Amino acid sequence: MEDDEDIRETFADVLRDNAYDVVEAPNGRVALNLLQAGLRPRLILLDYAMPVMDGAEFRARQLADPALTEVPVVLMTAATGVQAIADALRPDFLLRKPFSLKELFSTLAVALANSAANRRPATVAAPPGFVDVVVSAKKGMLE
């Protein structure tokens, strides 16, 4: 969920280059629409500050929908007061920007290992609508 197409595509490309299936969304509203239409990612990378629908509104709507609550969220933020933000949004994981690729991939590995959606058999192709991540990226995210 990133409004800057170049940044979003670059971030998604890095993930794809590391064998992740990625669906991109320019903001929280688009991501929520994808989820409500049946997309079931194994996790969501969620930026806190976005246009149209920010991370806080997206997360509140996600948590209010029983069909979407099981999708884990990695919240990414450079905002001050990060503990209050984390307490309010209750993400499964938190990445403080800027962060390194090592931190990102370590967090993704743990998040995917713990994901309820990840419990489908590894030898079976993912059903339509399943992807690894929905991407959110902002300038200054990676070191």
C-alpha cells in the first residue's frame, strides 16, 4: 500500500526477487477492497502513513471483519510515539523505519512461519487469491 508507484514497484520487485508472491496496493482502501473481494495473503506489510486510507483506518476495518482478522500484519512506521501506535493498531509485528533488508526478511520469515494462512500444505499450490504479501512501502523505508 504505497501511493508512490516507483517505490512500491521497487519494493515489490525486491520481494519477488526473493521468491515472494506479491500483490501491490497504492493505499489502504485498495488493499481492503482486494481482501473483501477474496484475496487472502499470508501477511500484509502495512505502512502507517498513507493517503486515502491510512494504516490506522485500514487496520481498524481489518480487525472489524472476522474474515480478515487472521491475516497477520507487519506494521511499518517512522512515526514518533510508535508504542502508542502499536498498542492502538495491535500489529503482529512492527518494523521501525528505516530498516535493513535483513530485518525485513527476518520479520517476514517469522511472520509467515506463524501465519494461519501458511498452514496450508506446502506441497499443494496456493489456491486462487492466496499470495505471500500485500505490499506497503514508503520513501526512506530501507537503509
